[in-house]
Amino acid sequence: AREAAPDIEANRTAYEILRWAMEPGDCLAFCGMVYHGHPGNSSKANPLRVLAARYTGDDARYAIKAEGADPDLKEAGLAHGACFGGDWFPQVWPRA
């Protein structure tokens, strides 16, 4: 079982918190196991638009954690322990 995320907001000085100024068209790539977040965007004139792409190995399996699934992929037909694939998770770089 994975440990619960630490309460970073309660003790921000204990963590190395990095941030970057982002402009439209910029791209930020990082490992999905990195704690990450954004304070949000309340602008009605300039709504935040995000594209998230997750890449896995062909042996990766969907796991529903005790606290729930993030994201919930029932609509994609995935059950706990199922391999990724199909229309929702196409293979982009097949093994030779």
C-alpha cells in the first residue's frame, strides 16, 4: 500500500517547492509520481486549458487505491488489475 500524501500546505518550508512561469503554448513534463498541483485559475476571460498525457509500459495495470481511483476509468472499461489499451489508451510506441 502506498503512503498517504504529506500535508505540504501545513509545512511548506520542509519541502523544496519549484514553480515556473508558464505562457500559452509552454509544455511542462515530469514523472507522474511527483507531487504536483496548481492553485487554479479563476479567470473567466482566460480559462486554464490543460492537456495531460500519461505514458506507461505495456505491462502497466490499472490499480484502484483505497482512497479511490484518480482518474476514475470505469467509463473506459478498466477494472482493478486490468492492462491499459484499446481506444482510450492506444499504444504509441510498440516494442520491436
